Amino acid sequence: MFRQVFQSSPVRYRLPAEWNGIPNGGGLQSLYNGYLVTPPRIYAEEFNQINGLFVTQEKTPTADAVIVVVGVTNRIYWPGWDRLWWKFNAVTGEFMERGATPSSYYDYDLFQARDGSLWQRSILGSFFQVDPINFAEIPGTRREPSDFGVIAVHIPMVDRQQNLAVLYTSTEAGANKVGVYNWTTGALIRHINVGGTPTDILPEDERRCYVAMNNGLLNLVDYTSGEVLHTVRSPAPTGSDVAYAWDRICRRLLAFQMVPNAVDGACQSVIRGWYPVPLATHLTKPLPLRAPRKGRDVPVLVRAVGDAGEPIAGASVQLSVTGDAAIARHPAGSDVHGDSITTVHCDAPGTMNLSASATVEDGL
């Protein structure tokens, strides 16, 4: 279902020489996390936790958008940690710049709403909108769990245009479902059962969102009707060290995963991007739609199927026949349902053996 089309350069760690050297004092001037600069390691920081991944419009010489990773680092300077953002060109994947966020140690993950706004979750289960430039809390936007009748909100996806919020809260926890709530009143509208424990909720358009789960599955959900449209396997590895985003500008799935650093401590974690395109994997066995009889034209059905069970349109299916039959008419290609029907003429009483193959052109 997904084909990789993008990869960024790795996040860049800073060297002590680019910063303040290696601390050698006491108190606030002490060396923190000394393992970071113990040979052969040479960098002054490393990833400790991912807080978010999102796409925002920003004009550069080669792109109209940027991708931003937000996370917590361990570092050799007081207080031993930092929360930073890293910005990448959305077309070339080139690292552009970094900066610090004003979030406290008790402000956690960032989530992108349908309108592109950013919302951050706190340790007490509330969430609030942040400025996309400086990541400061926007006054008057904080929503408490009690607004929705729950103890804590773990994952929020806000759709203010439709006055809805798709939430994974303490109420849905452990039940493999998400809740659709009225944004103004906080009233629960419906629950939607999903295929695992949600780890992220990504707005895809004005009524659909992807729900990423801890078992590596993605559900595409119509949250206005409560329907699960389909389920696919995520192209990214499973685990708590993966952050997802849906790129509304290029319409692709993005994921950032923390992977082990290089021997010298250099970061090797990158952002990857995939287009949701059909990926053909197999054909069904040829199926005669009428009983073969001498002198009869028999339609034979073959269906081209993708990796998520989706139909593959436009596949050039070739049917081969041996025995007491011959091909009378080939189809132009599989239709929108993935179906290809070849007409076989039965020449005489006896048997016929059918086999099929297909050629699928790259969709990109």
C-alpha cells in the first residue's frame, strides 16, 4: 500500500567545540552524561525521546514546506537534557536548522490538527495549542480532560471546522478504540473500534484520519460516520520510538524513528516518506464463470490483488491455456475492481489447464 519516496538527512548533533567545550567545573558547570564524550563518542548530545513530527508551509528556494521533528535530548551541559526542534526541507530532505522550545519537562507530545495547528499534551492529561514558530502555549486554548468527561487525554486530533475532536483518552485506553467528541461541549458522539492500541491520530482530509497502532497497523477511519475504511500494515517499524505525520501538502505518510547512533555517537535517525499507492503482490487462480462445454465460450476471471488486499487496476493479465481449449479474446487490462476476464473457447470434450501472469506498470 505504501511506497517510499522520501528520506531526509540524519538529525545533526552538535560537537562540544560547536557549543561550550567540555565542562570541567562543579555545580552548574559539571559534566553531565559524560558517556556522550567518552571515546570513541565525540558528540555533546543525543536523542532521548521523540515528541512529535509535523509538516508546515514555509517557503524555501527548493520547496514550499518544511518537516519538523521535536524531541528531548540528553546533553553534557546542565541540566543534562533539552527539548529541541529540527527543521528539514520537505523536498530535498536537507537539514536546515534547529532551535529550543519553551516547553517544560512536564509538557509532552505534539500533535497536528486538521487545520495544521499544533497541540501539545501535558503530564496531567490536558492539552493546548502552541505557536508554530516559538512553540509557546497560546493563551485560552488549554482543554482539560474533565471537559470531555475523562481522566486524561493521551492523543488529541482536533477538527475545529467541524466542531469535532478525535481523542484517545483514559476512557478508550485498553479497549482498542478512539472516541469522537463534540469540540465545544465535550460530549461523546461515538466510539470507533480500531485494530490495536492507538499511538498516533493523523488527519488525512476533512473527514478521514489515520489511526496508527502499536501492532504496526494503520486504520483509515471516517470519523464523521464512524466507519473504518481499510486497514494496512505500516511501512515503518513498530515501537514507542516512532512518530508519524500525514503530509497534507504532498499527501504522503511520514515517519521518524529513533535508531542506534553510529560508533562515534553521530545520529543515524532519518525521516522517511511514503505515497499510498497500490502495490501488486499476486493474482487469484483463474476461475471459469460458466461450466466448460464443447463449443462454448467460457469467461475466465482473474483478479490482480495488492499487498493490503486492494484491487490493482490496469494490470496486463495474460491467461495461458493448454488442453482442449484456446484463447478466444483477451481483455485490455484489469478494471477498477482488479478483475480481468478472458474468453476461452472449448474446442472438444476433454480437459483444459489454466495459468495466469500479469505485468503491472509502476504507478509513480
